[in-house]
Amino acid sequence: MPLNFWMVVCNAENFRITQERGFNLLGLKPQHRRKVQRIGNGDRILYYVTHKRKFTATVTATTSFFEDDTPIWENEGHADWPFRIEIKPEIILEETQYIDANLLAPRLDYVKRWTPENWYMAFQGNLHLLPKADFLLIEEEMKKLKFGKDYKPTPTLQPPSGNRKRKSGSRRHGGRGGGQRPGLAAPGTLAQAPTRPGATAAPGGPAQPPAGAQSPQCGPAQAPTPPSAPASPGTAPDG
């Protein structure tokens, strides 16, 4: 499973050289050492051809980087390509199928820091670490062009569980049917005391005791009768 998704920026001539070699080797500039050290076996790589502003191919890294000064590609500026990574081809478009980046790049999260008309400024430099969603979006469009009507789109991933809609009857709504849980008063109302057997409740009021029963809230309170004091030792009882 790939750990990272990359985009390599090169000119048309160096892309042609890589293509003629069968997409078996990738060359990178020395100023990207820290990024290059992060590329590992299984990482995915997208080719973007500058000046033409085209997405052209995707490959997969099969090794980590190593250094080799054997001349293969033409220098871009004063930099050569001493860092090498072995690769294998994945989706290689025909020249007539190259994707115009002007149509697709403004939709990428990677270019959000720039205004839509200046998206290409995000692609300066030879090596870029892309968000996974951006890479898969571009590769999905490439597959549609490569395989035509025979291509079956990759199923979309399910959203994270935290984003899924709750079904009716969830605990959030108080059980099945969204009813009130027993023992809890509805918001903004006062809780009512339980009704005794035989009592009736007036609409909107407390429960009333049955006919003939004395309300515990009526009449003077009766003091409890204290227990008889025990007889003192040596005292004979009356009678």
C-alpha cells in the first residue's frame, strides 16, 4: 500500500527520454534530498510536463533512492539528476490523450493557496508531495481516457463513520420512534410525581387522591407519641 503520492515536474524532452526507456527509472535533482529520502517502494508518482501543462502518466516506485551520475536526461538549468529511483509504469497516456492541467488543476486541494488563474505556480520545482485525493482524482480521469468505454470507475470510498447520518431510533433521539426516555421530563416542563393507584390527574395539574382519602397535606400535623419511660430501679409498679 503506498505511503505517499508524488508529482514529478519535467520538460517534454526528459519525459520523452523516460518514456523511451520504458518508464523504468526516475531521475531527481539534488536540492530535493529530504523529499527524495521519503520515497519508498510502492509510492505512486504522477508525471506533469511543464510548458505543455499536461498530466501524462503515472508510475509506481519499486525501490528507494540511490545515487548515480550516469548521464541520461538533459539538465534543466544548472541541475543534473543524481538521485535515481527504479519505477514501473501504471497509466501511460497517448500524446493525444494528455490531460490539459488548466481544466483539472484548479480543482485540486494542492493549489488552493493560489488564485485559480495562478494554479500553475504551485507546480514550481521538480518534486511535489500531493494529497492522496488529488492524485486519485487525476489518475481516475487518466483511466477513463486510457480504457474508454471498457473502464469501470473505481467505487467511491464510504465516508468516515463519524460523517454518516444517524438512523431513526438512535440514542440521540431517545430510542425507537424518537420518543422520550422514561423518567425524563421534556425540556421546559416540570417533572410530575408518580400517580398512586386509584388517583386521577387533573389536566395540567398534580394527581388527585381518591374520594374519601385524606390528603397528607391537609390538617394539623400530629406529634408522634413518645414511648413510655422505663421504671426506675427499686420502684414498684402501680397497682
